[in-house]
Amino acid sequence: MDFLEVEGKTYEEAIHKACLELGTDEKNLDIEVKEVNTKGILGLLGTKKVRISVKIKEIDSPEEFGIKFLNDFGERIGLSFNVKVSRINEKLDRVIFLIQCNDGDILIGKDGEILEGLQHILRLAIAKKFKDNLKILVDINGYRDKRKNALTIMAKRLADKAKRTGRKHKTDPLNPYERRIIHTLFKHNRNITTKSEGEGHTKKVIITPVVGSGNNRGVHGRR
């Protein structure tokens, strides 16, 4: 339901009832006062009645929808989110939702598993409302940058080991975003090639030394 009429003894009471019924805040409502009746029984008592018509404001963009979705999610689990949005272009358009939150670590999980789940749910919600498979990224308290730095260090260490031993080495299972970090890292490297191996959402990245460093080989593999 996104539209209803509500009565209360005061305007504030009517608004409160509407917010509870629609599961949102007053700032997200379009409100129209339909009736104010200050007459009581036989016109003697000071009973007051206020009737309002309310509906949820239209959300015009996936960014606005995503911010509201994440804020509502935070409120439901007892966390206060500060959400900002930015767009980047790295060949494909991507929207990034940056969340600042105290105790945000509980929404990251081991190796970002819970964060990936939240991102997946938001992507599905946006796709359902806007009929658009928008590429999005959700980050909490700068976790993505910290994870990127850790993956970069790990991948470089495996690459050095691969060059020393002449044998390929595998990472732990990684999600598509994390695999892309490693593929991009070695994209123009003449000594190392990478490819993804496995089935499903998480796959390992195979880091392989190139025989003959004169070969200009890049990244070939499934993302």
C-alpha cells in the first residue's frame, strides 16, 4: 500500500499513524489535510479530529531508491546509515553506494560475504522497480579499498612465487569484483597471465608465469 487516509486527534497523531501504516518517515510522504473538525459532542467538548490523505513520494532514480532502501534496511536492524552515491565509468557504467555506519563490521562478514549478499539484494530490488540490470557496488566503511589492497598484496606475492618456481598458483575462491581486481592488476604484465577457474559465483584465479617474457600476453579468462 502506498496511499491511504488517516484520522487522528491531532495532525501529529495522524502523521504518526500514517508512518506506521506505510512503514516510512514523514519526510518520504506527500501529505494533504482533508478535514479539520474542532467540534466535539454537541459542540460542547473540545474534541478535535484531523483527517489527512498521504502517499509515498515518487522516487525518480535508482540512486534515490537505493539510498532509501539501504537506510530503511539499516533502521530495521537497528543501525544508522549515512549513504552517499557516486558513479564511475570503467568501460561499463557502475553506481557505488558508500555506507558509513558504526558497528558496520557485522554487515561485512567473513571476506565480505554478508556485504555481497546485501549488494545482491539491492541489485535485485533496483532491477525489479526500474526494469534495469544496473551494475552497482555497495561498500561499508571503506572495506572495499582495504580488501583491494589485501588482494593486491596477495596476488603480487603469488605472482613472484610463480615466476620463481615456474609453476602456476591459485587464489582462494573470490567473487567477480575481487577477481576483476587481480585480472586488471596483471592485464599488461608480460610475465604473468591470469584466468578464472571454477563454477558458480565464486571462482579461483590462476596466476601463471609466461614462458618467454618477450610475449606480450594479457588477461584471458572468465570473469
